[in-house]
Amino acid sequence: MDKPEEKTAYLDEPEKLQTISKTGFFEHRGNRNNMWRLFNFVLLAAGSLLILSPLWWMFATSLKTMAEVMSYPPSFFPKSWEWGNYIRTWQVAPFTTYTINTLTITTLVVIGSVLANSFIAYGFAKIPFRGKNVWFAIVLSTMMIPGFVTLIPQYVLFSKLGWVNTYYPLIVPHFFGSAFYIFLLRQFYMTIPTELIEAAKIEGASHFYIWWKIGLPLTKPALATVAIFSFNGAWNDFLGPLLYLNDENLYTLQLGLAVFKGQLDTQWNYLMAGSLLVLLPVILLFFFFQKYFIQGINLQSGGK
Amino acid sequence: MRKRKLTIRQKEGIYGYIFIMPFIVGFFAFTSGPLLFSLAGSFTDYNITSRMDFVGVENYASLIGEDGLFRTSLWNTIYYVAFSVPLTTLGAIFISALLNQDVPGLRFFRTLYYLPAVLSGVGVYLLWMQLLEPGTGMVNLLLGWVGIDGPNWLFDPDWTKPSLILMKLWSVGGSMLLYLASMQGVSKSLYEAAEIDGASRWRQFVHITIPMITPVIFFDVVTSLIGGFQIFQEAYIMSGNGEGGPANSLLFYNLYMWNQAFENFDMGYAMAMSWILFVIVFILTVINLKLAPRWVHYEGEDK
């Protein structure tokens, strides 16, 4: 059943997908293009300063004293670096509780998204059955439905179930798959040759076994993309917690940050310290797992 | 023999439905069921505690005929979509065109430009509220350096929506990556042929690159139109927890719907609103699909 050489061969495909070739199409023209390349480079460098400046500003502001935040004209570099702002921020609001709550929700959402979407995508990609195309069209069409149309009835449903002020409404729906991830994983499953699955079936393996033992391991890179995207989505979700959570002990970081803004109003040094702390995990995740972010985008564009 | 084959196929059919069952259950429980409920509810005066009393088209009639705030919120949303969609599309194409020129440090720039796209949520909204502070924020400081006296951004009804569009432009990196991937897939032989014919760089871009990436432009425009009409979180935070901002200039469609549904608990009314939005988005998507064959260029097999 285990065929290591073949495995690596299939894994090559997604790797190819995520590497954007460095070769531009003007390279063969030679030196007279150096000026053009320099011009592009300068434009891009200037642009990246603009892109980065808000993040630097957030960091700088988080270290300023309140007097300096309010002083005019504002400065790009804090006069004194008040690292204590971070400690005070953490103490002013129950950020520890918020973090634990957020991690609980995101972990379960990620598990649900990875398992459910992979399971469903396997069905769409690797099992022939009648009505498949119709159901796949339905999957795609759910992407077109504005979320707010179902938001109110879902709230009614969950409140009748007694789920308001619990994490269930934020977690349970993720165990039923979502169109974008199903689409993404199906694309990826398509690159796995059907012969591999046929061979396993001839040896008497059931589809559950094949999905668990062959499907999951072979689609790891795409599952990483789903995991990262769904982590990001759950971590940044504000609307869901705002709607369903009333008890402050259940608040997530996003909700906590909004409450924090209400309390501190314009104390921007603490607000920026809090914002930076909430964004930091996402920034770190991005730098460490960048290729999976980019792979997700490429899988998306490959199918359109 | 034939009979046996049939049972295998039937078995596969059962397996298929077992595998997609989570989606089917979720689709009925969280999508189509709620859709029907909200369609029915939009003709009632439902407020979650009450019975659902049929009121006919009263909700729709008063929304379209009487409700000034409904019109304001629709106008605000159309304004936002009309500017943010073309601007972010052009911005993303522009940056990806720059990145597609074999510049040194491509990977570095690509990472940097993409970074803001993965950042979202309340932290980012608070950051932009600070950046846009008229006296002490960074944006007006930078504008001051080039001699521009910056506006009052989130405090001036005329500038609140441009503020949000500016924030959106910061994170064009997401669609930039889509365009870049598509541009890198364009066959080099096309450019080589154009080169031999003496086509300038600009003409190559307009006559080769743009047509070849039209499928991605189409996808980007359709999804960002749908997304743009649903703007909510940004407006909720940046207008002071759902109050709609100065002169209701940030009262977007979904924000008004939210307030009707969850502040006033006028859910029948809000569900009628949601269906009007659904119809608007649906019509726009259909128009897009109808117009697509005129300008979207699908290549059978290039590469």
C-alpha cells in the first residue's frame, strides 16, 4: 500500500504550483533593460516603504507616552521607548482570558475545517456517483450568497437551540465544510492519480481507509493552506463573537479589543500595543508559513 | 457479471453521498433552510420573541417608499463599491505588473506587498483610525511633507468613505498575488513574437498581458463586488461601534441591517433588507456573467 517514491512524485506538483518562476520575459533583451529594471525596482522599493509605514507607526505609537502621542507634529520615532505600555495594556483588560478563549475557538475551527473539507473534497474528487456535478454546482453557488442573508435566520436557529452565549455557533458550522475550501482541496485531489486509489481499492481498502491513509497524507500541503486560512479567519473574526457572545468571560481577542477601544477612547499608545499583540501571531504565522498562503492563492487562480 | 458491476457502482454511489454528507447537512441546516426562513420572514413582523404575523409586502414597501436611512445606507454602499472595486483592481494589476518584470528581490517584495492582505480584524481598524487622526496621525503627516493639507478623514462626512477605501487599498496584496500568478503563466513565445514585430513594452502589456489575465480580472471583480456590498466590520468599528459615523456617512447597508435586526429586533424588516441586497448582488453577478464573453479571454491550451 505504501509507495514512498510515488508519494514524493505527486508531492512535487503542488511544490511547482507555489513556486513563482523568477524568470521574467525581458531577460533575453540584455543590458539596455537595466534602466527599466532599476526604474521598476525604485518604484517597488518606494511602494514597500508605504506598505510598511503603517506597521512601523503602530509599533512606534505603542511605545510612546500619552503626551508624545498627542504632541504636534507627530514623530516617526518614540523619544523614550516605553516598553511598560505592553505590560500595562495586558493588565488593563483581561487579555489572558481573551487569548485562551480565542485559542480554544480557533483550534476547534481549524480541526473542523481540515477534517470536514478534506472528507467532502475527497468525495467530490475521487468517488464517481450520480448527481455529483449538481452538488458541486451547489457548493460553488453558495459562494455567491451574501452572508447576511443567512445571518439572521442562523441567529434565530442558534438562539432556539440555546446556543447564544456559547462557542457552538462559532465552531459547529465549520464541521460541515465550506465552499471555498472544498473547491481548493478538490483542485488538489485532482492532481493525485486515480490509479493509486484504484490500486488500494483492489487490495480491499474502503474509501474511509483510503481517505485517512492516502488522501490526508498526500494532500498535506493543501491541508496546511486550509489550516492557515481557517486559523486566520477564526482569529480575525469579529462579527460572530459580537453577535453570539455576551458574557465578558467568553470574549475573544477581537471583541476584547473593541471593548478596550470603548474604554480607552484615544489612549492610542495602549490601543496600538493591544492591536499589535493581537496581530502578532498572524504576522509570525505569515512569515513562517508564507508558502502555504501563496499556494492557496495559486490553487485558487489555477481553477479560474 | 453485469449485475456485480452494477452493485459496485451503487456502492460507490452510497460512498459518494456519505463523503459529501457533511456538506449536504450543512447546506440544508445553515444555508438553504435559513434562506427559506428569511424569505418567509421578510413578509412578517417577526422579532424573535413574537409569533410570525404575515404583513404582506409592508416591509418592502416601507423600505423602498419611506425609509430615508435605507436609502442612505444603500447610497453609501454603492459609493464604496463603485470606488473601491475599480481602484483595488487597478492597484493590484499595477503592482503585479511591476513585480512581473524580473526585478531583483522579487520574493522579498512579493512577501511585503502581500503582508497587509493577511492582516485584518479590529487591530487593523484601530490602526487606521490612529493613522487617520487629523492632527496626530501618520497619513496627514506624510501628506504635509508633500505640501498637502490633509482632510479630517473619519470626522468629515465627505471623507469617511475615502478613508475606508484607502485602508482597503493598503491590502491589495491578496489579489495582486492572483494577478502575478496569472501573468507568470502567460507563454513567453507570445512576447517573443511581439518583440519580433517591434511591439513596444506598453503595447505588449495592453495586447498580450491584459487579455491573458482577463479571467482573473473577471474573478476578482465578481468576488470583490460581492464582498464590497457586504462591508460591515470596518464600518462598525470605525464609526464608533455601529453608530454610522458623522452624518450617517458610514451607515453601510449591512450595518443598518444589523441595527434593525439586533438592536431594534425588527427581524422581519431586516430580513426584507437582506433579500433586497441578495437580489441586487445577484443581478450584478448575472450582468457580469453576461458581459464576460465580450471581454474575458479564455485560452484553450497555452503554456
